[in-house]
Amino acid sequence: MSARHAYERAAAEVARLESKLRGLLAAHKDAEFDSNDQSRSSDTRKKAKGRMRQLDRRIEDVQGDLRDQRAKMREAQRRMQVEASMSAYVPAEIAGRIARYDSRR
């Protein structure tokens, strides 16, 4: 996979994860409101607190995935820069191999 393709794929995944994170944060905010609303029954407030804990775990998972994808984006961007700097001197296929090898070190 070329560095550009890897970058575009990671960027699309970052956009998807950011959207998912926004939805989870909105749901967490709603659950927090329900858990603090004294006009609700105690059972409803307990369920909302349980939902908040579950959402907290999911938010942490998505944030971890987002960190990983951003790291992949940075790595692909660095590989693109290596390939671009070599393109004037070395054929593209060889530059890609060198960039991949260089990223493993």
C-alpha cells in the first residue's frame, strides 16, 4: 500500500472515529443529565449512572483507537515525505521500499 493510500485510509478512519466520539459524548451528557435530574425516579437515575459508566468505557476505547489512527497518519505522512524527497533521484517503487524499511527502524 502506498504511503498516500495509507494516509488517506487513516484520515478517513480518524474522521469516522471523531464522529463516533461526538455521538458518545452527547449520549454521555444526556445520561449525566438524567442521573442528576431529581424529578426522575431513583431507578431511572441508577440506570442513567450505569449507562454513563458504560459510555465512559466506550469513550476511552474510541479515544485509544483515535490515538492509534492519528499515529498511523503521522507515520504515513512521514513516509510520503521520504518518498517525495527521493523521487527526483530514485524510481518511485524503490523509494517506497526504502520508506517502508526506514519506518521499521
